[in-house]
Amino acid sequence: MPRAAARALAHKQKAYSLTSFDGFGLNEAITRAIAEEKYTTATPIQELTIPVVLSRRDVIGIAQTGTGKTAAFALPLLHALAADPRPPVRKSCRVLVLSPTRELSSQILDSFRTYGRHLRIRTALAIGGVSMGAQVRAMLSGVDVLVATPGRLLDLVKTNAVRLDGVECLVLDEADRMLDMGFIHDIRKIVAKLPIRRQTLMFSATMPGAIAELAAHMLRDPIKVAVAPVAATAERVEQRVIRVDRPAKTAILVDVLRRETIDRCLIFTRTKHGADKVARNLRHAGIAADAIHGNKSQGQRERVLAAFRKGEVRMLVATDIAARGIDVDGISHVVNYDVPNVPETYVHRIGRTARAGAQGIAISLCDGQEIAFLRDIEKLIHMSIPVSARHADPRPSKHGSAARHFSTRSTVDTGERHWHHGGQARKQDRRQPPNGSPSRGIDSVAFLHRNAKSQRDATQSPHPRTGQIKGS
């Protein structure tokens, strides 16, 4: 065979082995389950991580959400369990997976069960929000794979319902999120109870200093796998910002949801109370919506998620507990009702849409107090997010028809604002920034802020009778 042809064949075989699941040498029962799920080509994080995990090396995996990280560790770990079958040890597990939220833990367990459906693998789930009794009983005879949240796992360890001295592999999924949620001390307590000789896999969308320090203490000579820039947002997400007055956010949100063609929409708020309030206001406006957050019981959260997945509820209002771990197909829109004050959280939130090659839209409602947050986000993602015209509550003011307000009919595309005063509309040409270019990014936010300030100053004219300025 000519050398050129031989090199071409070797390159073709190498490419096949890297991208096809058949090329990893996984157990036949696992590849059959993968085929039944219609998976044919490995994602970048999977093709780089699976061979390393199979070689029993420690791994630090950096990839943004929605890139297939769960399969990247579940498939090779199932293969290792199948290659060395052993009866589970009482109250113990061979593989321990820690994740920050109940929803993500449930989904990880589902993935293990899906990929290992043709294997005799015993699994269990240990999460908060439900009775410990069933979890204690599930661990009595031991399991191969235990997926847990850190707090509930420590509760089970303290009551001697779970032993950690038999763990062969520890997986930390969404490590940076666990840091954000304050689990770092729980993780250290758990690691102290594990065998020193073990395999450790750490997966994260970002790598802050505290996580890097934790990895240095937990992992032995790890292989680092990074398939995307730490601050990258999904390429297929169309990002937009709407500049609003804080009291008008709900009215603008209703207007946006009615104008957009939405399959499913995740709406993020900063607080649990805020999530309930937004969902309640949407329902009052005739838009079916529900809320999910940490104060909901596990049963309530599961019912809401099931309704969202089925399309029975198309608008789901959530705190950042849902920023990761809720893997629902067909989320066409993400709306940041509250702009996150941690820039990385923005990346995780909008990563809920545009999954599996689909397109998505991310809309952020930014009020005056959140401009700094928006600036930090743009610095992190190295891009300027288009900003549409400033909006205020389109509803009549409670102070009477003479009150002046912006109309939500005004957008950056119209080139003008509609003013309402005493029931009569006047058009006011929108001034452009000094360079005459369309408003974009944080520069346009600053311009709109200055413009709004000048308009407020204009209204501070002396009273025609008293000569005094209102509020002085």
C-alpha cells in the first residue's frame, strides 16, 4: 500500500476511534444501550475524557454545561464496574458521585441506569428534601454507584447508614457550583473519609482559584481536559438586553413572553420569594407559569419539572438551583428577570438553551442597579450584548392620566419613543450616541442612562405659580 494511502487510512481510523463510541472499546452491553439512545458520535469532552478515565488516571474536566459531561464519566466507570464485577459491600459503594443539587443528582442517576440498563449494576440516590428511610434501606446491602448531594451524604454517614471506606472512584460534578453553594467544607469532610488510593474525577464549567486549590489536594497527577474557553457562552444563543425601570420589570416580562415565539422558557430570579412572585404575576396576566426553588419539597419540584418537560407548563421561574442540572429538551428561551451578580452564573443560565445543536434566545431585563453586573458579564464573555431601548411600565400610572411614562411599543428598531401626557401621544426623536452608530452593548446602556437623567432634570422646572421646584 502506498505511504500516502496508508497515512490516510490511519488518520481515518484515528478519527473514527475518537468520535465513534464503538472506538472506545467499551463493554458491548454499554454500546448497545448507547445505540438504543441513538448516540453515534461522541462530544469533544467525551472523546477526550473517556480514554483517560479508562486508563484509571485522575481527571480535571473543564467544559461548559450541556456538552455531555455526565456520559464522559458514566460510560467508562460502568465499563470498569462490568470488567470487575463484585458483590457490593454492606452500606458501601464502589463509585461515589457528588453533585450540588437534587435535580442534577437525579439526572446523573438516570444516566447511569440508562447506560447500564443491560448490566447488573446496583445504584442508589441520596438527596435532601425526602425521607432518609428509603435511602437507608437502599444502602443496607450496598450498591455499585451512589449519587448524592454533600449534605445528605454526611447525614447518612453520621448515622452509620453509609460507609465510605470502600469507594474506588470519586466524581465531583459541577464543582464550581458546589463551591458557590457553600459545600466546600462538606466536601473536605467527605474526602477525609475516603481511601487514599482511589480515582478522582472533577468536572466543572469554570475553574476559580478555590476549586483549583481543592483539586491540588484531592487529585493525584491529574490529566486536565478543557474543550472550551472557561467563559464561553453557547454559540447558538442569541443574546439580548432590555433596559428597564425596576418597577416595570414584570410588565415588560409579560410583554416579552407574549411577543416571542416560545417553546419552553426558563425565567431566572435572584431569590426564592422573587420566583414565587414572578410566577404568580404571570398567572395573573394569563400566562401559565410555575416556580421551582429550594423551599419547594422534592415532590413539588419533581411534579413541576415533569409538567415543564411535557410542555404542560411552558414558563418555569427558577432560582439558580436550576441554572445547572435541569436538562430539558426544547428550551427555546432563557430570561434573566434579575441579572446575576456573578458573571459565571450568566453563562450557566443561558446554557440551558441551545442544547444538542438547537438555537436559543437569552434575554436579560437590566435595571439601573444592575448595569455594573452587565458590565462584568460582558468582560467575562468578551463581547458586547446588544441593548434595546429603555422601557418603563406601559400601564397607566396610579397618579392619574397626566403621569408621563414610556411605552413598551418603543424599541431600538423604531428609532423613536412615544410619550404619553394627558392622554395625548407625542413623538420624540431618539438621540444617537456621539459617533452616530446604533446603540450596542454597555456603551448604549451608559448613553441611555445619561439621556434618562437629562430628561428627569428637564422635568424639574419651577412651578408656574409658586416658582418652586417639586421636591425642593
